[in-house]
Amino acid sequence: MPNFFGKSIPRYSTILMDPKVAAFAREKLSLIYRSLGARGKKKIGKLTEETIRLAMAHSEPVYERHARSMLESAKLVDRIDDSLKGRSREIFSQVNQHLPDGKVLDNGCGDGNVGALLQRWDPHSRSVYLTDVYRHENISGLENAGLRFSHIRQGGILPFDKGYFDGMLLAAVLHHSDNPSKVLMEASRVLKKGGRLVVIESVHGIQPGHLKSKREQKLAASYTALSKEQQRRASIFFDHLYNRIFHYSEDPAGKVNLPHNLSTPKDWSKFFEKHGFREIKVEHNGFDHLPAIEYHTLHVLEKG
């Protein structure tokens, strides 16, 4: 079944049949497991090869279950949870300067920690609202602290009036949405004219010159050496790993939606323009978060 943009979604075993993509996956899996606290070349190599073997040998649910069990046995799960807290701070530092005062919606808020940071930064001038298609266990505590959360359906209508918000954040939301077009139409509806939309997305089709620092270029070197389609397939593999194995749920209702609606930065820009948003700025954040190996761009948009 194709994704929203008409691109095929290959099986993970098919993705890893490409020697270049498999080599990239091994390189980055080793980096991820080292970042999570695995020590010793032999142990890291074993974790890496077992991940590849499970992905090649099993259906998606079986692969997820066995790979998660492997991480639990290796005692890496607590470090994964810690990394998610760190990711909230990273996203906050990337988006805070681009979001306005007034009413701001974190649409697809996850655990709500980014929204909480945005609220604490300017509690007198900014009112932050939270929405998501599932209710994270962390949300109740944030509601008790004064943040407002609304549970919405996948692709559903936001429970706010037209022009209600001054700003909105969509952090890694669109490629998880069954219909990104509906998400943007709703964003346009609830934003004021001239309202600010900040989008972070996982992208492919990246060239070596997109990143400024030598550190970022080095981290992305093996990715930019892949073709555009190989980058897309590698991103599908790691998007699944991060969202379905590192952040695992036995409950089907708790599993992150993965339609893999990945696109290039240029095509995202065209998509935003098609939905009435003027692009003010694009920033290449690169592989800005471990244990996720997903190349991110940040798009600052204004409603026309």
C-alpha cells in the first residue's frame, strides 16, 4: 500500500537487502547502541547484528516484540526513556524563538513536555494548548499544572474556532498523519491571518552542502552518500525502529501511526505553499537526536 504521496512502503527486510542501506543501518545502529550505554565492540556488534537479523527474518509485530525484548535484556530501556526527555529540550530550543506570544497550540504534543517548556518560558504572554491522537500518561500532571489538553481523532477536526491561535507547532507530526493535507487545512483554519506555523519534519533527498558544521557533516556523510530513494528507505527503517521498538507498546491503540509520509525539504515547502502558507525560513537540523537516526528540517511558515 502506498503512502499519502503515492510512494511504496517496502518491508524492512526488503530495505535491508540493499547492501548500501544495510551498511548505513549497521553503522548507525552501532552509534545508537553506544549512545544508549552499550559498552564493548563485541556487545555493540551483537546488538546491531541481532537487530538486522530480526528485521530480516520476521513480520513487523514479531520483529518489534523480539527487538524490544533484546533491548530489555541489554538493560538499555531506561536510557531510551531518558533520551525522550532530552529530545523535548532540544525541540524547545529549536522552536521557541520562532513561536509568537499569545495562544499557541502544540498539535501532536506527545508527552506534552515541549508545550510545558514553551509555557514556562513566557507564562505571562503565552498560553499553550496541547492536542494529540492519544493521551500520554504524562498529560494528567500537565493539566494539573494548568495546561489544556484535547484528545483528537487521526485526521479529525480541532476543537477550536476559526482564527483562535497566534501560533502552532507540528513537531514530527505530518509524516505520522494518514492525511497531512487535512492536518494543514485544520492548522490554517484555527490560525489567525499572519499566524505562525513551525514544522519539524523527517526528510530525505539531502546533499552534503546542506549542513554547516563539520560535526554535522561527518554524522550525515554516509547518509548523503546514498541516493534519494536509498535515503527514504533508510529513514523508513529508522522511523520504525524509534517509534515502534524504542518506544514500544503492546497495545495496538498505543502504537505510533506509521504511514511513512516522508518527503524532501523542497517538496515539503511546495506542499506548505499549496495549503496557503508562506515559507519564511528553513533550517537543516540534521541528525539532531540520538537514538533516532532521522534527518530533520525545521520550516517557519506564515499563514497567508
